[in-house]
Amino acid sequence: MPSEEWIKVAVKGQIRANDVTVLKQAALAGVGIAMLPTYLVREEIASGQLEALLPNWPLLPLGIYAIYTSRLHMPASMRTLLDFLDEKFSADDFWQNNRLL
């Protein structure tokens, strides 16, 4: 039976990056583990190239923000893009169900 106890583990490695593409390539090369969004590695997990280590471990939610000068006189194309992004990222389970992979 799994323990409910939390354990902190200090991780030190040769590679540190804040770019998911770099982290994904390092994981694929067998360099180590990476915390990556599900949508980015779905195919690699399905094919067996990568393995989800802690699939039930939820991550803290992350936000996506759009910065623009003003809603006043906002171009219709900008409003359309913002509405599309809001709908896309609010609806897709691959974004909402981030897990440690």
C-alpha cells in the first residue's frame, strides 16, 4: 500500500534547462528524467520511447497569459486569437491533466 508520507529528494544532475524541447531531447537520449507536459510527450509514451514515472502525481497548475496594450480598439484578429486560445487550452484534457513524466 502506498504511503501518504512526503519525502523531499534533492536532485543534482549534469543538465538543467527551462526549455521543454531541450528537456524532451535529453530524456529521449537517456540522460535522465524530466518534468514535461503530457501533450508534448504523448506519442513518445505511447510508442514506449518514454515512460511516465509518476502518472498520478499532480503538478501545480500553470497559467498562460496574453499581454496587450488595451482592450480599447483591439483588432478583431487579436480578439479572435485570444478567444481561440482560451477555448483550446480550457477544453483539452492533455493540458489540464499535467503529470510528472
